[in-house]
Amino acid sequence: MAFIRSTRKGSSLLAGALALGLSALAPLAHAKAPPCVKGEDENALQVRVVQTELMVAALSCNASPRYNAFVQTYQKDLMAAHNQLRKLFKRIYGGSANTELNAFITRLANDSSKRSIANITVFCQNASTMYDGALVAEGVQLAAFVPAQPVAQLHGFESCAAVQTASLDGDVPLPRPKPAN
């Protein structure tokens, strides 16, 4: 896990450079629609979104010590989530999994950076609330904490639970069995 060192003077400049530099990689993503996700895959996506949000907050909100504490506290969980993402992207994209995973992480960072630029005060308040929830309470399980965060669903994949609910509501037709001859 990478730790972030910041200086107050250069952190907003660094956040802007991050957004510009990462946006150059965005065209690498394929137009292929990914399948719906559930379970460990969905949780790994949510963990990555929250981690990225907090990483951008470390740079944009001068919260590097809090981000470093987050990474130290949850290093094992963060690595497990990353390994799960690698498996997910390998199943979806095969040989281009690494490229697609890098593009995905880049998109998350760009999206977080855009939110910070749009309203830095609200962005930093939200990040502080996430840090408080993750670091202040004892015994917080990352897998339980992350899905409750407002940004957790911003990963861009469809939840299988949402697809199933829509199907039951009649919005999306359920597959029909093949008629017997």
C-alpha cells in the first residue's frame, strides 16, 4: 500500500495534477458492459471506491496522516480486496485485465478529484466523516463499514441484487425456460 506525504502548499496542486495525469489514461477502458456483481466482488469494488476517495482526500484536504492510519489499520483487508478485484477483472476481461483494472482505478481517482474540485468543503467534510467512522470506532470491520458509505456504490458496476429486484418488479424480464418439444 502506498502512503502519502503532503505539504500544505503543494497538496491542491498535486490533486490537480493527479486529475489531469490520470485523465490521460481514461480512454483505455473498453465499452464492453460488465456483468452484474455480488458478494466479494461487489464488496471489493466498494472498498476500492472508498479507499480512492480517502486517498484523494489525503491530497486535497491535507489528510495524509489519516489516510496513512487508514491504510495501516486495514492493510490486510485492502490487499484482499485488491486481489479480489484482480480476479474479477481477469474473469471479465481475460488477457487485458491489468489494463482494465488500471483504467478502473484511474477513473475512480478522476471522479473523486472532480468531486473535490466541485466543492472542496463538502468533499473534505464527507471524507472526515468517513475517516472518523473507520478510525475512531474500535473493532470496525471494513467489509461492514464500506457499503454504508455514500460513495461506495460509485464503482460503475451493476449490483446483481438491483438486477434481481428490477426483474421481480417487472422492469427487466426474467429469462424464460426453453419450451419442451
